[in-house]
Amino acid sequence: RLLSLPTVWDCGRKDQLDWKSLVKLSRPGWWLVHVWLYLAPTGQKYHLLSTLSFWLGLAYVLFPLNLLVYGLNDYTDVELDAKNERKGNFMYGAKCSSEQLKELPRMIVILNVVPIFVLA
């Protein structure tokens, strides 16, 4: 239970998180901006594109790191987000209930700590 993550893409329930909601929480509609921010410091060092660490780092920046940033924001703004008409999509994030988000901090830790150890 401590290290468990969702097991289905879309469970259709308002009392638990699924992968679809986790991905929405990470705002994939903005991932292109984050790709640019990740690439900017490479300074035309094209040889980095052929390294595994480059691609693992990019994958980390796009999902777990964005889930940390945007997920914690949504975790603290549940009531405000419930009234936000822009929520509920891949651009502005999932519209989740308090019940769904109660396990979010634990999932954020799991999805960020493991990649950090891999990339370190």
C-alpha cells in the first residue's frame, strides 16, 4: 500500500486517482514549453541527444517533476479548482475531488524519488 500506484488508466471513480488524472495533473498541454526549458541550457551540445541520461532527464522533467509542481498546487486548491471551468483537461489539469487527492503527495514522492536515484 505504501508504494502502490494506480493500476488503471481511467477508473471512472471520484474517490481514487487513476493514471489519466495523474497525467492531467502534470499538465501535458504545457510539456512543449518544458521541453524548451530543458533544452535551453544544453547550448547546442548535440552529442547529448545520444545519451540515455539526457532522455531519462527529459522524461523526468515532463512527468514526475511537473506532477510535483502542478500536483501540489492542485492539492492545495481543491475548492477553487472545483469552480474553475478550465479544469478537467490535459491543458489546465484534472478536476479532482479531495478524496481523490488525499493520496497524491505519497504518489508524488514515489514518482519523484525513484527517478532522482536513477538519475543521480
